[in-house]
Amino acid sequence: MTGGVASARIVVSASPGEIRVAALAGDRLVEYAIGRPGAPDLMGDLYRGRIVARVPAMAGAFVALGVAEGFLPDSAGAKGRGVGDAVLVRVVRAAQGGKGPRLGAVSAAEAAGLAASGPPERLRAGPSVVERMAAMFPDATVAIDDPALLATLRPVLGGRAVAVPAGFDDALEAEIDALGTPEVALAGGGALRIHPVPALTAIDMDAGGASAARGSKLHAQLGWNLGAIPELARQIRLRNLGGAILVDWAGLPIGKRARLGPALAAALAEDPAGPRLVGFTGLGLAEILRPRVGAPLHEVLAGPHAAGLAGLRAAAREVAARPGWVPRLVAAPAVVAALVADAGALAAFARIAGRAVVLVGDARVAGWEVG
């Protein structure tokens, strides 16, 4: 399925250790993804794995891949295999929520010519984060701000791949930064508040005073909620929220909330991930189920590695703005350790800046500071 947008363009911003990809329809952000060479999500990769544990209660088996352990359901090829058996698998869902990647079967045509026996090993890489986005929007140009990345992708994307001096402008950077916060201000007033927890994501629709003094109370509440639905669906997609999603509507009486169903279902239908409206609970909450494929954005943005790469990106900008400046990044010890472990990101910074970044661990710093 394509991205549900008739005309779009893709913008790629590369920084040390990270590739950020945005799809826009006009100036409207419609899709966003992050790829990290030092911490790949493995999506689409084909592996020769080895079964390390059978789990009858889960109807499947855990498979060692060499870089991680994934789960292979019996229905996807684990049935009839025992501990120690080699098996060819493909990663079909990224690790998320504290669980390893989900694995799927490899077709006979794909397996032809591949050695089925041997130690766990990646046999074929899946498409990159840029290639996935390009496949989602097959008519979009792909503007890339990094010459090395452009050279790598041009054989795959052909004339669609074009060079640009800078990937993201300030407005796009600000919108992307906002995706890391729980509150979304709506243009007509009010807000969405998005709260992921391990079992589900709760979204609170808050009209504030936006629906006041606009005809009858019921009409105003219905109108506000209907008007907020497109942004609700967009935020679910941009943040890559998966699994169960519960939406608590603003003010509207429980018995009237089913009126929102057709508009919500239509908005969700624009999402290529295929979310569906399950229905409304007895308390009037909308139940949405969206497939889990890639990790949700709030997980991608969490942790010391993500913080360190954000710090490197800021330091690289500072180098460009201050020629001769010696790049120095002061960060929490866990952040420094994560960067030291990502040698590729540090090497990429040195290539861009012309010198290595000085890393300083400081337990008093919660995240990082460019100094």
C-alpha cells in the first residue's frame, strides 16, 4: 500500500549515526522515520538463525540471529523444528516494548542459493529506512543532504534521488521536535494529549474553551471532536503508535460518541499501516488497533544512544556555524558510553567536522550540552 498521498516529496537529513526521513505533502508532514546504522532495526533482513528454545505456550520458538534473539511462530516455520536446528528467517517486526524482533518465513525462491546450515548470520540486508519510505511514496522525489548517502542510494532510486544543501528547514525541525512531546496543540484551539504505556496508548481529547459559545452544547462538542479527528489520525501515524489505542473524546455524551465513527474510520483509512476502528467501549472510548511493525517513535527517541546522537547533531551544527571551534559534548556518563560504543557515528562526525568530538562525562548533566 502506498502512503495515501497523491503528491508528496521525501526529504532526507543525515547526521552522525542517524538518518532522518520525512515525507511531506506540500508543507504538511505526513510520514516520519529514523534509521541508525549503529543500532539498526533489522527490518526486512534475511538471517540464517538457530533455534535456542521451543515455547509451546506461545506456539513458536526463539531463534538466535547472532545480533539478537527473535521469535518465530509455528505458523511461520517453527513447527516441527527443535532446539539447535538452523532456519532461514526474515525480520518482519522490529524489536519494541522490551521484546525482540518478530520473525517470518523465507520463501523457497528467496532461499535458493543460500546456505541453510551454519552459524547464525545475516545473509541479506533488507531495505534501508530511505528505501522503505521511497517505496511507500513511489512518485516522490527524494532530496538528500549527504553526498555519500546520495551516492549509495542513487543506484536504487535512480533519478528520484536529488542533492540538496540542507535536508530539514527550521519549521520542519520544530514540527519533528514536537513529536517527542505528549501534547499536540490544535489550530482551532484545544489539544490532544498522548500517553503511551506498555499495554496501550491513551489519547485524551481536550477542547479546553474551544467549543464554548458555539451554538448548542451538543453541536459544539460534536463539531470540535469531528474537527480534531484528522490531526488525531495524523499524530497516530507520525508517532508510529501500534497495538491498542484508546481515545477519550472531549465532553460529548457517551451515547452520542458513535457518531464520530465514520469520520474516524475514514481518517484511519489514509494510513498505510492499516489501523482499524474496533468500536466504542461502554465508557465511550474509541478503540483503535494499529499493527505493530516498526518501533514507536517514543521508544526510538528514548535512551542514552538517542540522546547522544541528538547531541552529535547539535555539535555538528555548531561546527558549521563556528569555524575553528573545537567540538565538545558534555553528557551524562551513560550517554557518553553509548556514543563510544557507536564508533561509526563518531567517525562520521570527524569526517563532517574535520576533527573528532571531545566527549566529557558529567553525572550532573541529565542529557547533553554542547560546550
